[in-house]
Amino acid sequence: MLNSRVAAHAVGCLLLCAGLAAQDLQTPSAPLPAAPVPARVTLSTRLQGQVEKRGSQEQLYLISACYSVSRFAKSPVPCESPRHITLEEAQAQARTVSSPMAHLAQLQVEAAREARLAAQSEYFPKVSSSSFNLHFNKLMGEEFTVQHPLLGGSATLALPLLGKNQTFVAVTAAQPLTPLFKLYQVVSIARADERIAMAKAGMPVAETARNVEKNYYELLVAQRQLVAAKANREGVHGAQLLASNAGAPVALPARGDQRLETEKASVIAASRVKELTASLNQLLGYPAATELELVPPDIVYEDISLKEASDRATASNPEVIEAEQTVVKARAASRLSKLDYVPDFAVLGGYAYQNDVLPSLPLDFSFIGVVGSYTLFDFGKREHTIKERNAQVSAAELGVEMTKAKVAANVKSSYFAMERARQLSELAHRMASAVPVQATDYAPENTELFLTKARLEAEMFQADLEYGEALAGLKGLMHER
């Protein structure tokens, strides 16, 4: 409702500004009076009936728009209207833009998942096949010459060990038995790596949302600072014109160096607005030159206790999760090293077809059996490996305690920083709302009211930004997106 009223009054304000500007162009030029009041500045007196019953926040937006258009619009206003966007819409839009960091995190999760599935596949039998077809140019055996005892003469007999033309096809299946205990530990290590990758996957998404919020508030601050800088510049320039057109000689209220400073401040503020607009457009995937009309967000203060923040961080912080899963990996590796003392047995079966490979064997046959292997002597390798893995388990468990203490200290520091930023933000809001925004003629002596309100709003948005950053840091430790 507030946005619709603001939009309606802003449109009316712009139309009224255009009408007054046209009247000024039609009026013949005349010498400035002794105490001039710019005609464009008196625009806000006609809005008194429209804004005196509105809230102070809405009044400021209307007056700021009219004041900026009436006093500072020296160049043609672009025909293309700015893009209206809220903070929530900006963060939602940023999530749709492809982020290399987010894509990398998803790829790491996918790689860890595939590694776990590959380890789990070792539980099942391995079916393999092999075949060959060979031709030898010589007899693969021995030839004997035998004398015939009755008929006389001799005969040559061949004793082939292998066939001269061989064809062999075999299909085998092997099911591990004792290695299944080792495979269970390997899968536990792969699953721990997957959980670590999943815990870190949400960090780039949360980082993108924080970057958008930071850029959004910084642009709001820069826009308010630009309005204040332009108003200050016009106030200095108007004071110089008043002094130069006075009937009697008067002291110049603003020296040349003061005007130079106001001009520099205006140029710097305008450049800052362009820079932050381009940065925000890049995060949102818009063209760099897109003009943005930002809606000041409604600040929401969250009630989080220190104990609640510490408990959540201890339970879901990515660093704590990684440390805990490192312990799981270390324990699995320790058990895996102890299983080296267990012989490896597997059930093996298959089917073979051979054509003249071994002439003395049948054409085809099947087989099934158990095969096993065991290393008798390794000169202490298994013993030293077990001791190494046990030391790694102790180090990993100590790492969990250190990580939890570190995260708890960071949570405490972030919590008090958030509370301090919250108090400053509440103070800035009270100061900004305490300044009355009434419809005035904005004569040079009353311009200070507008400047004060704009500067207080800049301070208020800056305080909101610092509170948002402190809250985001605390939620990052709590792993809340």
C-alpha cells in the first residue's frame, strides 16, 4: 500500500514539476530581486495538503523526488524509467544468475556422491569375461618317430601340448567375503567426504545473498549522499548569486574553495552511485547501465540469544561438521588398517569354452571354488600403520574440541557485534524519525532541514547495513541460509 501511494504521488509530483518548468520557460527573463526565492523551489508548498497527513518516511520520498527534479534537473530527463526493485526481489534475482562458486560447490557434492556410490558397488560380485583366438605357425608340442615292428618302416607321431588354432571364451564371477569388512570402512570414509561437501554447498549461496544485501544498502546510502551533496552545492551557489545581486556590497557567504569542495563532493557522490549501480546490476544479471529504483527495506530485528546461537553453531557449523567427519574418517582408517591381519577370501566361479586350446581338455566346462591370499611377513608394516592411524584418531578428536571452542568464541564475538549494530541501527532510526518533515518553500534558509533528513537517512541505512552484515556473519556461523 505504501509503495502504491508513493508511486502515485511521485507521478503527480513529476507532472507538476513539468508544468512549472514550462511556465518558467515561458516567463521572460528579468533581473533577480534583492532577496530571490527560486521559483522551482516553491514547488513543495503545493504538496502540503498531500503530504502533511502521510508518514514521515513517505513524505521524505515525495519531497526528495520533487526537490531533486525541481532544483537539480538541468539536463534532459531520460525517457526510460528506472527499474523498481526491492531487496527480496534482488536476492531472488541473484539466485537465478549462474554463480561459478555455487556451481563449483554443486560439482563437489556430485563428485563426493559418485565416489560413495562407487565404493558401495564393491559389495556386489564382479563379473568379467575374456576371450582370444590364436593361430600358431608350428606344432605346439613334440613329434616322435616310431619304427613299425612288424611291417617295417617308420611313422611320425605328434604329441601337441597346445592346439595350433585356438579359440577360448571364459566368463567368471568373484564375490569377496572377508574384504567386505574393509569395504564397509571405505564406504564410511566416502560418506564422510560427501557430508563435508554437502555442509559446504550452501556457503556460496549465502555469500551471494549477503553480497546483494551489502551492495543494495551501500547504493541506498550513496543515493542519499548524492542528494545531500547536490543540495549543498545548490545552496552554496544560490548564496553566491544572492550576494552578487544585492543592491549594496555584502560579504560573499561562500568562498571559491568552498564551492570547489561542494562540486567535488557532488562529483564523487555521483561516481559512487554509478559504480554501485553497475556492481548491483552485475550481481542481478542486468545490463550495467540499468537505472535502479531501490525500495528502502523494512528493518526486522531478530531475537536470538547467545546460548541459542552457540548451540546452533555447534550443531550445524560447516567447520564443526568437517571436524566431526574427519574423526569418522580417521576411525574408519584405523579399523581398516587392523583388517590387514585378516586373510582375503573370495568365492570364484565361471564357465569356459575352449576349442583346441588344450586338446586333452573338454570342449567346455564350468568351475566354482574359493580363493584366498594372506601376507605372512611384512616386517612390521601393519603394526606401524595401526599406530599411525590411532595417532590420527586422537588428533582428529582433539581437532573437534578445538574447532568447537573456536566457533563458540566466534559466535560470542559476532553476537555482541550484532547487538551493538542493532542498538546503533535503532538509534539511527529514532534520530531519523525525530526530524519533522513538513512541507516548506525550501528557501535557502530552510534547505538545511532537507539536508539534515537526507544525511540522517544515509546514516540510518549505513547502520542497517552494518546490522545486516553482523547478523549475516552470526547466521553464517549458525549455518542458516
